[in-house]
Amino acid sequence: MPAKKTHHRDDLPVAILAAGLVRENDLVFFDNGPEMPLVISMIPDDITFTGICYSHRVFIALNEKPNATAILCGGTYRAKSDAFYDANNPSALDSLNPRKVFISASGVHEHFGVSWFNPDDLAAKRKAMERGLRKILLARHALFDEVAPASIGPLSAFDVLISDRPLPTDYAVHCRNGSVKVITPDSESE
């Protein structure tokens, strides 16, 4: 069993808003961010959906949903990231087009873009974004102006940004200019 990573308390409003985007029969990619099991737990039990993941904790969370089908991208397990990696064999993401792709960040910066703490995860995150129809970034307010070691991509690579508070003015303008829809507890729901 992987080391238990818990979500930050400010992830709850983000998880509620993210879960609200999952619709009947959606094919959804969930990365290995610590808030992803919380997002999955907030999806109503009566919604039928398929979740693609490469995280043990996310896979367990998907299996706890009565109407969810879980697809685990396999490989060698690394507890540091709670993730399975296999660069040498085909992945489920090679042939599937997720309707929604949920990506966690460790940092969001105007110049350096969206970043993550572990470079090992970049291939899976980028492949999901490449294959996905709607890229959704989950980033609580404390992650803005932070830069982590691994660059996921520019903020404009995302269609939606979900945060727990209204964005700082510079980021709100940046999102508007890059056609990134911002969803916070204070914004109107979709």
C-alpha cells in the first residue's frame, strides 16, 4: 500500500467544483495529485463514468464508486509518486480520448507556466493532455506564483482552471487572454 498522501484543506472546494463537471458516460483522466481521490469521492454515485488513471490511490477511489469503471495504466510502481510507469509498452492513453482530463499542479506561474514536483509524471500528464478533449487544471490559491521542478506547460494549454478562491488580478487577466475559463466557488457554475 502506498504512503498515504492527504489533500490540503483548501482542496475541498476545488474537488466539489471539479466533480460537478463529470457527466453521465464521461471518459475522464485523473492524474496522481493528492486531491484526486477527493474529487472522485464527490462525484455523485448515480453517475456512470469511466476513469483512467496511473495512481494506486486514484484506482482505489474509482473502484469505490458503484457506477465507475476504472482503467489503470500499468507498469512499475513508484511509491514516491503513487504512480505506475511504463515508457516501453503501449498505454490505454494511446488509443483513448478522454472527454475530461484533470491535472494537478504544484505551482502556477505567469512566466514559467504550470509545474509539478516530480518529472517522472510529465509523460503521463502530457499524453493525457494531448489526447484529452477538455484539459482542466486544479490549483488552489497557495500554488500561484510558485514554481516546481517539472514544467507541465503554459497556463494557456488548459481549457479550465478550478481554484478555491478568485484568482489574483494578473492571473485572471492572463486566463482571459489565453481563453482559459476560471471556476471558483464565487463564480457562476457551468
